[in-house]
Amino acid sequence: MSRSASAPTRGDYPHFCALATRWMDNDVYGHVNNVLYYSFFDTVIAEYLVREGGFAFETAEVIGLAVESGCRYRRPLAFPQRLEAGLRVAHLGNSSVRYEIGIFSEDDREASADGYFVHVFVNRATGRPAPIPASIRSALERLTTT
């Protein structure tokens, strides 16, 4: 668990998504396994893009591909805790976006884990970088912190 830098707080994120832990999420050490945090990151991002950006992942001509991610674990979480994922945008480029995510236990002010996730938007057919679609860009601008 990391203690190097201050943990982000709820006030650092403009959007939240509720998440539930499951019995199977606990590993042999009795806490949520590290690989699941990346699933939490993916879930809050996809939820936001679909709800706020109108992203139709099944049919969209331009899609976001994950190219980089990282996570800092601060405090263990375990089933049956209820969680919330906070989301913000740290960088918004022409065809890429860097999200920052905080994972919070339901009543905690400070994140139990935090990290980042980078999408590059590409044309689904060619795989070549493409501008972020206008409806998604507009939604992402609302989360920009810089």
C-alpha cells in the first residue's frame, strides 16, 4: 500500500459511479484483488461515455482503445463494501484523453486507490487515430480539471 503522496479526496472528482464488491472479488488475503481495480476504472469510464457522451460502443465508427493505465493502492478494500469511483479528465487531446480515477469506500473522504487510464480514439475500421467525436469531447470537457 502506498503512503508516498496525499490521497485524492472526493472533492477532486466531478463525476461518481457506484460500484459493488462481490464475494468472488476477495483474494486469499481477504481483500479485493489488485486486478479488479482496472475493471473499476474501465467501468466508471464506460458508464460516463455512454450516459453523458452518447457513446454507442457496439456501432460507433470511432472507438477508444486503452493504451496505458496505472494504479496506486492505498488501503485495502473487501467484500461486502460498497464503493464509488470518482472520475476526472487530466488531459484532453485531439484523439486521446487521460482520465484519473479514485476508488472510494462508500463513506470515506480519501481514496483507497487512485490511478489513471489513457484512451486513444481510433477509426474502428482502420485502427488509425481519429478525432474524439464531438458529443464525447463535450462530455469530457465537463470533467477537465486543468
